[in-house]
Amino acid sequence: MTTMHTCPKRHVLGALCFGTSAILAITITGACEGDTLRQDVLTHLAHEVIVPAEDQLRANALALATTVDALCTTGAPEAAQTAWRAVRADWSATAAFAFGPVLEQMQPGPLDFWPVREATIEEKITAAPATIDAAYIDSLGTSAKGLPALEFLLFVEPPAAGSPRCAYAQALTADVARRTSEIANAWTTDHANALASAGHGSAVYTSEQAGLDAVVNATIENLYRMVKEKLDRPLGNLTGSEPDPTLAESRYSDGPLHDLGHNLDGFAAIYLGADLESGGDPGLGALVAARDARLDGRIITQLGVARTALAAIPDPLAAALTGDRNAVQTARDELDALRRLIKLDVASLLGVTLMLSDNDGD
């Protein structure tokens, strides 16, 4: 049983719901840092935030496989498209804690290669054997499978029942379901306990600091990808070129802004904790608040500002990149401000050793 700590309430703007990006005023009770607070935070994040999110991703991926099977019988794509969006939302939320099993199993590439290479997908469908099985999908490069490839098949020209394109979509969906199950199983059977017991017998994290480093670095990486890959790239900021909507993720389903919102939901879960009621459980913010209440307040405020800036971008992002570029750039800047607070201020405050992937020099 974890030890509960009592300290003043933290008033926060922002709400987590895996699958939504609602803005809600809520109140959370923080925890005062004591001898067990780090372990409390790691235990809570492992068992109450990460495991439920990975379980939800696994369940929705299995449901997606069922709906794609139905599509390939009836030819009606709407249910499969809805199910794909649910899996995409879950995957985007779990990006905030993409460490441990997802990296050890090398899942990000096979599950989420983008921008989509349409010609490659068509080539692999044409070259596929009469029976498209798991072995064939395993033999393919990452650009021919995963959620983005499946999105292309489901949204651009939904495959006809009984067609090779439908069989390919079924095989891709089965692969997504298998991979998300592998991630969830690893968290449930071993890794959640390894993180919760960091520094107390864990074979993975030899100290509480090592567990905290993993959490904070994954959070920074999530925000970094939101800024650099998901906004700077299509904006043309990295090359000094004109905006290019084809570089946006989930563009076939008009989903880039939703993906970003779910990425931010994942951050909120890690920082605020899973229980969004007054007196809630400790997230990463509990450690920040215990040492620097003003910094905690700045992060919570910036989270709300970033949400508002994202909400101000006209949907879809593809049109906003050229029609309202300033709104997209503003959201990019507010997300980057949040990233810098975590990378520079929180990492320093908590003694985190930073990874090298976020190499923008700040």
C-alpha cells in the first residue's frame, strides 16, 4: 500500500480523457515530497496511468480487427474508420510514456511509420501472395504497414469486400492488434512492477532516479515530437520552405489536430496523475509541487494555454497550414514553451539525466 501525503490543493486547467481533448477546470490535491513520494509517483504512474492506457489500446486494437473483418464481408467502411480513430487516439496518448516495452520490442516503426508512402503500399498489395498472412506482413518494411498504412486503405478508397486490398487491410490490422497486445502484456506482467519498485529490487531500474529519468525523458520526447515532427515539419520550419500538408500525420482521416490533442492528454496523465478529482493521486507534478510550487503552477498554466492554442487552429490542419498559418505557429510555440519547462526546469529540479534525442540545443 502506498503512503498518502497531504498538502495544499493545486488548481489546474486541463483534463485527461483517453480519446478526447476536452478542457475542464478541475482541482487536484498535490503531495508533499517525503521519503516515499518518488516511489508513490512511480507506482501510481505504472499501475494507474500506463497499464490502463496500454490495456485500452490493446482492447481497441482487437476491436478494430473485428470491424475490419466485418468491412471485408459487407464493404461498409464507417465502423472500421471509427474503430481506427479510437486506436489512433490511444496510440497518440501512450506516446507520452513510450519507454520500456515499446522501445525494447522496437514497436514504433512497425506501428507508426509516416508520412505514408502510397506507392510502396500499392506495390506490396500487388506483390502479395494469394493468402496474405502474418509471415508476409512480417517480411515487409515499416513503410508498408502500421496504423498510417491502414489509415490510407480505410479512408482514401475503402477496400471492397473480398478484394486483395481488403485482405491486406485485415492482415495489417491483425499485426497492429498483435503488437499492441505485446506492449500491454509486457507492462502488465513485468514492467509496471519494475517501474513501481525502482530502486527497491527492480532488475530494470536500479534506483528511483533511474525510473524517474525514464518517465521524464519520455515526456520530453513526446513534446519534442509534437513540436518538431508534427508541426515544424509540415509548417516548413525545419527547411525554410513553404508549408506542406503531405508531411502531417493522419492526414487521410483529417486527424492531425486530434492526434496532437491526444498526445497532450498523455502528458496530462503523466503530470497530473490518473485521478482528476480533488485529492487525486500523485503524478509527476506532485514531485514538482513539493519542491517548487511556482514552477508547478507555471506548468499547469502552460498546459492550459497550449490546449487553447491547439483548439484555436481551424480543422483540418491541412487547410490551416496555408489558410491560417499563424494559428498553427502559435500552437507550436506554446507547446514548445511547455516542452522547455519540462526539459529545462523540471529536469533540473528533479536531477534528471537527459537523453540525447532532443538535440535542439536548449
